[in-house]
Amino acid sequence: MRRIVEAAGGILYRIAPPDEASSPHTTDNSHRHIASSDNASNVADTFNHTSNDINDITAPDAAELAQSATAPPSVTISSTQTTAQSSAQAAEAERITDLLDRIEVCIVHRPKYDDWSWPKGKLEINESHRHAAVREIGEETGLSVELGPYLGEIEYPLAEEGSKTRHSKDRTVDTKHILYWMATPVDDIEAEQLIDAFGPIHRADIGEIDDIIWVTVTEARKILSHSTDKDVLALFVDRLQEGAADAHNVIIVRHAKAEARKTWTGTDENRPITPRGAAAAYALNRELACYNPVRLATSPWMRCRETLHVFSWQTNRPMIHLDDLTEDAFAEDSERAWACFRAEIEYALTHRETVAVCMHRPVIGGMFDHLREMCASKLLARRLIAKSPYMPTGTAVSLFVVSSPEGPRIIDIQKVAPLVY
């Protein structure tokens, strides 16, 4: 019987300040970490090796990528419009080129296969892909990270694990299936706060990973050993062109399963979550920790507060009560509720922090109506379900938002569900 090994990983990246951006072939150790002098010489050899892989032949450099992202449309317009569009496109091309020059990505060396690849690994028992991605990146690089926009997935036969070319179409054999995210480092204080919610991360043995390096996107394309890893790099560049490097995360949490209205004899605002709901809320903590929500906001009603309570306690991060997001407040003035939630989006963009907001089913429906208009595409907007219950109890949706001249724009939506066992 065919076996599918599930795995997850990511592209861990950082952005160098403009005055510290490294040139394509710099060896300045302030911009890269090379743990072994022997492996450093291997990297130098890789720089000078011309690959015959199709991805190397066709891959454009940073400037070409920027130009292709802003190519003018073939329509008839006035000279004034042409000049304005050309200026805007030139500015955008320059911005993307500058960003690609300053982006540095982390690549790891596996001595077993003598290859350079993205940090990744197999899922443990009762583990989600996103949790495995954060754990594996942490184990292989020694850095605590938070997830960003989703990149995509690849699949290849297990027999091709160490092969440079993994474009086999044979899916009847044992296969490895890997999901990838963008990821950024978390500072030491926040990493310490996340330990109880996320769980421990142990450094990989030197027999598994014996070196890590930070390199530019252009360098990475030359160093990566496998065709599939270069495919993931292309997805990463696509995300950067969408503005993902400036995206910030706003998480909507629907409160966990609460006691039924029909059987509850107290007030609705004091209706608590059930023991099963508490288990889902506890399990959701591991998933929320993958995104490092620093600001925790919630409807002040009991079932919402209880859903985020343990995460707040584990991370020592207080909960902020938003009175405008109760069911009664939403029924009284839905636009005021939207203004309240919109302010949380602005907070995430202004403070560059992940925000998690716990609310009720009808309120979520009202927020989704507004959020669909902010989505970068109709396909993305369809991920925000248009009918009740909108999302299951005890789950979340992660919205990655960027600023634009027209206001906040959503470029990625990820559904987050806990694994309760």
C-alpha cells in the first residue's frame, strides 16, 4: 500500500536595513552565519558551479523579477496616464528590486544527503502541519519563529529524497508531502512567553543538521540542491511581490463550544464553554502560538474570555475587552462593531504585531461581509464563508493584511483548527 509521509517547513527570512544590504556574493559574517569552514568552501564551490537544472536556466534575477511584476498592460490610454503609470511601475519595480536585494533567507545543510535545503521535517503524532513547521524550523536553525503567509506544497517520491531533480510524476510509490510557510524570527522575550503554549523545541542533532547560512534570494537559487526547493523559492518571491514582507496577522477566533442556550439558566453573557469546548480551546493554544499573537482582544462575554484565558495565562499576555463585539452590541449597531474590529486591523499594521480577536458567530458573519471587500482576489474572498455558522466553534482564521493606497488589503487567509485527542 502506498505510504504518504506528511512533513512541513518554511522559508525563514529577515530583512537587512538598506545601509546594511549585502551584495550577491559578500562573505560578511554580519549578514550570514557559516558554522563550518569546510562547508564554507563547499558554498563557494556552489557559487561557481553552473547547474543544468531547468530552474537555473529560466530563473530571472531580482531586477528581472521586479520588472516582470510591474509590466504595463497592453491597453490604449492617454499619454498622461501612460506617464503616471510608467512612473508608478518604475517606482514599484525599484522597490521590489531593493527588497529582494535586502531579503536574506536561511538554508540548512544535511550531512546525510550532503545537500542544502529549507528547514523542514516530519509531523509528530497528533501534530498539525503548521505546528510541525514552527517546531522543525526552530530545531534546525536554533531560532524561535512565527509563521507568515502560506507558500504552498510539494510532493515527491521518498526514493528521491536526496536527488537534485524531483520532478517525477510517479505518485503510485511512497511519497513525501510537504507544506511550506514564510517565517520570521521571534525575539527572545516573546519566545520565552510562547514556550508553555507551544511546547518545547530541541536543537537538531549535528548528524541531522551541521550548518546553516543566511544568503540573498539570488544566492539561494544557486545554492539550493533540489529542484523542488527552488520551486518553493519561486513561490516565496511571488509572495514578496504581493507585499507579504509587510503583511501583518489578524486572527479571528470563534469561541469554543458553549453550554446550550435552551438548558442554560443564567444570563447569556455568562454562558460558559463546555468541558469539550475547554479541550478545544486548550488545543487551539498550540496553533495560535505558531503565529505569536501579542495582542489578545475579546468580547467580554464569558465564553469568549474563557476561550483565550489559558493562552493569556500561559503567555503572560493580558486580554483586552472590546464591548462593541458582544452579540448585543453587534445587534444594536453593526457598523460600530465593524469600526471596533477595523481598529484592531489598524493596530496590527501600525504596531507590527499579530492580533487575535475572539468573538461570536453572528459578529463573525458581519465582519466577514466587510472583510471580503478587502481581499486581494475573489478566490481569496470565498474562503470567508458567506453563511452561518461561518466557522466552527473553537477554531480561527488567520488574515494576513497589508497597507495599500485603498486601505488594508488581505493577501492570505489560513484556517486554523485544533487537534483534540
